[in-house]
Amino acid sequence: MENKQPKANGALIAALIIMTILAGVSSYLLFEQKDVTKNQESTIATRVEELTTTRVKLDSISTALDAKIAEVQKLGGDVTELEKVKVQLQRDKDALRRGQRISISKYERKIKEYVAFLAEKDTLIAQLRTENELLVTNNQTLNDENTTLKTERQTLADSVGKITAVNTDLSDKVTRASALRAQNVRIFALNSKGKARDASADEVKARRVDKIQVKYTLLDNPLTRQEEKDVFLRVLDPTGAVISDESTGSGQFNFNGQDMMYTAKQTIPYTNNNQNVDFTYTRGMSYKPGKYTVELYAEGFRIGEGSFAIK
């Protein structure tokens, strides 16, 4: 019995020793596991922070890129290259969102490239702004010159209009001044035997009037061209109607823009020397009693008038 007790105690001691060793090893392993876990958590947190920072940077670059595309378009520049970069940037953002295994250092290089690209486009935008400002200045200059030209043209047109009006007025005055003038208009009644009686002074019996003869003097006028002139004779009966008969040479002529009937027409070679003119008209039918008016027209003017009476 005494020999067995020491052996049992030794075994118990050995067991305790082994348990102590195992507990120590277990504690060590547990401590190591906790340390590894902490390191993994730290690594994950660092990775998450890096990914978040990278995503924020890419979003910021995307916003800046959209702003530059809008600015270049507004300034009339070419956005083809900017659009291509926008497509590539979106791919990088999608890859980052999907968690593809791309090193952060690679994204950092891409971000630097994007930032450098945007800085380069800042220079382009500044150049476009300068060119646009120059265009605006040139357009303003052209508008000012155009306004000046319009003003000068209007002034010139006004001057031409005034000169034209003056010339027209002068032309009218010259035309009126050069018009023929018939003076001493007298009407004689001729019977069938050719005997004449001054119908301007005395009433003449209708049965004694076979023809009427208009005598007048064309005054000299240095402004009137010496050439053949058409003189139109209008005889108005006591009611104011024009005596006309196409068979005896009646027709129409224009006076002040209106067509008027004339009784007879005579072409006279104007000699500008106070020439006396005789104008004989045969009506072919008797005259009614009353006062008749005789009017003479030439070159758009009424050049003289007279009257005679029939009883």
C-alpha cells in the first residue's frame, strides 16, 4: 500500500504539469489568434478607408469632368476626347464598385492621370474663353461698323432723296417753264362760202356756221425745244360736254394722269418766234344755241382757252 501511494502522486503531478503546459499553450495560441484578428480587422479597415477615399476622388473627378464638358460645349470646343475619358472613368468607377482586385496604387496612378488631364483641359478652356472674348469683341466691332454703315447709308439715302426731290422739283419747274403758251385765242365762224365772222366778240347764228377757226399766237420761250408739237383742241358745248366724233379726228389724250377726249388735233412745227397759228375744225353738223368753250392742250399742259357764242 505504501508503495502504490507514491506512484499515484507522481502520476497526478505529471498530469497537473501536462495540464498546466496545455493551458499555457492554449492561452498563447488564443493570444496569437486575437492578435491576428486585430491585424486582419485593421487591414480590412484600412482597405475600406482606401476604397472609400478612392471612390470619393473618382466621383469628384467625374463631377469636374462633366463641368468641363459642359463648359467646352458652351464655348464651342471639341469634346470628343473628354467624352472618351468620361467613358473610361465610368469603367474604373464600376470596377471599384464591384470590388475587383485592383491595387489602390494603380487607382492612385489613374487618379493622377485624370487630374493631369483635367488641368490640361483647363488650359484649353482658358484658350477657348480668350478666343470667344475676341470673337465677341470683333462681333461688337463689326456691329458698330455695321450700325455706322447703316447710319451713313441712311444719311446718304436721305441726301439722295432730298437731291432727287430737289431735282424733281427743278425738273417740274423747268418743264412748267418750258411749256407752250397760247395768247390772243380767238374763234371765228366760217360759213359755207368761207366768209369769217369773229364769234368771240359777237353771237353768230347757227345756220351761218359751217366751220370754226381758232386763231392764236404761240409765245416764244427759250426753254422750249424747237420741234413739232401736238396741240389738242377741246370744244365744250353749252352743257359742258366735249364735242367729239372719231370720223372727224377726235380721240383721247392723257392729262394729269387721266384720259380726256379731244375734239381735234393739230401738229405744229414750233419755231419759237411768236408764231401765229390757225386751227380749222369742221364739225359736220349744226351747233345748238349757247356759249361754247375752246381749250388748247400741249405736252401735258393747258396752254390757252377761248369761247364763242351761237344764237
